[in-house]
Amino acid sequence: MMTPWSRLIAIIDFEATALSVDADVIEVGVAIYDRHETIQTWSSLVRPGPHCRWDEQAAAVHNIARADLQDAPVPRFVAGELNKVMDVAAAYCDGYKYDAAWMNNLYRAAGIMPSFELKPLEEMPRTHMRIVRMHMGAYLERTIIPHRAGPDALRLMKAYCYARGKKPAVVEAR
């Protein structure tokens, strides 16, 4: 069981069974920049529903095989853990249209409500987003795109911190 951290800002990412808004979430990952100037990370695979739409093209992007999800936690467990981890008012994402739909799909499948609001990356606080976007772009161009929820959220958070002149340590949640 996770304990909440002292938080400043969170970035979240999802992977899904297909590249459509009606797809099932199969992975969620977060990166949280805390008041101690470290980045805390958390991620989990999610077992999709038995009748999910499985797209082989999407699977080729995130490289998660259907067999990898047989023993993954069910949506209710993952959504509950995510609520415990996310003791922030809002989390930010880079693909708002899809991420918002996928988050709603996860919580609908779980039968619970999210404890936080999802917002586009452009609404991140304490920045002049035009300048941050420029610096983030420079950082992101030099890093590999893993297309996995946890590493993608961490990559975006590192870019955000880089744009703000920070180089925080990274701590994976247990």
C-alpha cells in the first residue's frame, strides 16, 4: 500500500488496447514532482475487460502483449491505488483528448470516481508555457520515447523540470 507524498505537480500517462477513445486502459503511470525536489514515480498494468477491442497496431507501439495482462490487477484495484497516489487537485497529460477518455474508461470500469482532475500539459502551473514548451522540446528531442505509461510520464516530468532549471532525483514508489 502506498502512502501519500508531499506533492507539487503530477503528470500522468495511459496506454490502451487501441488508439481510440473507447479503448480499455492497460497501463497507467505517474510522475510527481514533490516539495523535496524529487520525482516520485508509480505505474501499473491494468487487466482489460474480456471483450476489449485489441488493436495490434497499438500493441506494436506500446509493446505490451495481451498475455502480459493476464495477471495484471483489475481496474478497480488500479483506480483505487491511483487515487491514493494522486493527492493533488489536478494531474497533467500531453494527449488530453485520449488521456481524458482513457481515464474516464478506467474509472468507469472500476466503478469509482477519480480523486483528481485531468488537465492538458499546457495548463501546468508556475510557468510561462511558451518558454517551457521550447525547453521541453529541446529536452524531449534528446530522449528516447518508450511508449510506456510510467517512463513517458517521467520523461515529460523531467522535461518540465529541465525547462524550470531543475535536475531532481527520481524515486520509484514501492
